[in-house]
Amino acid sequence: MLWNVEEHRYGLSQEKHELKRELSSPLSTAVAEELSFLQKFWELQSKMLTVRSHEQEHKYSSTALQWLTLDTSIAYWMHPKSNAQIHLLPNSVIWGSSSLALIAYLVTLIFYLLRRRRCIYDIPEGLWEQFSITGWVLAGGWMFNFLPYLLTDKPLFLYHYLPAATLQTLLIPAMLSHFADCFLRSKISRHLLTALTLAILASAIQNHRMLCPLSLGFPPLQSHELAQLQELHSWELLIRQQRTPGYSLQNNTSD
């Protein structure tokens, strides 16, 4: 069995033209060694513990608060001849909806706790226990995976937020289900909730389709198309001012 070492780079340069050159340059020679399972395990763990043992500023580093405002991204790769590129980008619809779901949970929790102190029980005990477990697992998990980053001085990147973002996203269906079970009694209100759910889903899919060229690197966009996306977001997109002569999306498609 072979142990393949792959190289993943973010680019260290602060200048855009230097960053383009770094991301589009060929990777170093691949390493293939015959290692035992324990040797592979030890190599992986040692790299994970030492790869970021030093503090270093980076073009795509961000603060924890920037994760909440979508004001960050990471460029992984750029084609050497076209504007094709791969970024780690947040889906703004899912990001915004999950933030609203978290706020809605916290406000609802405070409302329930204040009412229960006055011996006013708005929901049955079974639904209250379900609501509490949701908070411990999802909202509590989000805080556990996010709040410690507010206290660190090391360079942070958007991928550090992915565990917390996953738990926060799961709050969307949890809160929709809770409101449907506890407050929406009539058919009209339930139909409105269904319409809202479908609207959120459709918007998230449309946003994903719009960002596919940047998330998957295909198809390559023209410079003006990248500029339009950059006007909508504050992400650092890499725009090649002059394309290689003879290269076009139509020719690439016809091939």
C-alpha cells in the first residue's frame, strides 16, 4: 500500500499578482512511500500538531467575527491560463438563515424561561424537553466550537468555522419544526410555513448554482462575470486581466 502525500496551498503572498502565480504554478513532485499503518498514523498526527505551530499573518486569514458577516473567503487554486479558480465560499442564504435560526432560538429560550419562572407553561413538557435538548446539542455545540476562537491570537481561516456552521445550519429545520408544532395551528399558517421553507431551499440552491464556478472551478468565468460576483460580495476573487490568446469558453466547450 502506498502513502501519497498531496500538497495543498493557500499562497503566502499579499499581492494579487504574486498570489495568482503561486496558486497556478505546478505542484512539487509527489511523494510515494511504503509506510505501515502506525507510521501513517504517526505522520498524520505529527503534521496536524506542528503544521501551524507558528503565528503568521496570511492574506486569507480572518477574525472569528468575520465568519458571521460573510466577509471572508479562501482561494485554493487558479488555472494558469484562464480565470478558472476554486474558493472556499459560504452560501449566503444558508449562512443568513442559520444566523436567524440561532437568534430565534435564543430569543424563544429566554421567553420560555421567563414565563416558566412565573409558572406559565406555554408548551407541553415533552416539547419543552425536545426544545432543551436541541439547545444543548445544536446551540451549545455552536458556542463550544465558535466562542474559543474569539480568544485566540493565531491566524484563523474560514474552515475553522465549519463545525460550528454545520450545527448552526441544523437549527433551521429544528426551529421551523418547533414553530409548526407549537404555534401554527391553522392550515393557512402551515401552508405559509411550507412556502417559506421552499423559498429558503430554492434561494439556497440558486445561490449554490451561482457560486459553482468559484466552488468547483468550472466553467471558467470571464473577467466581467467575476467582477459582477465581486460587486455582490466582499470576497477576494482573482481576476486575470489578459487571457491567453486563442482561449475562449466556446472553444473549450466545442472541444
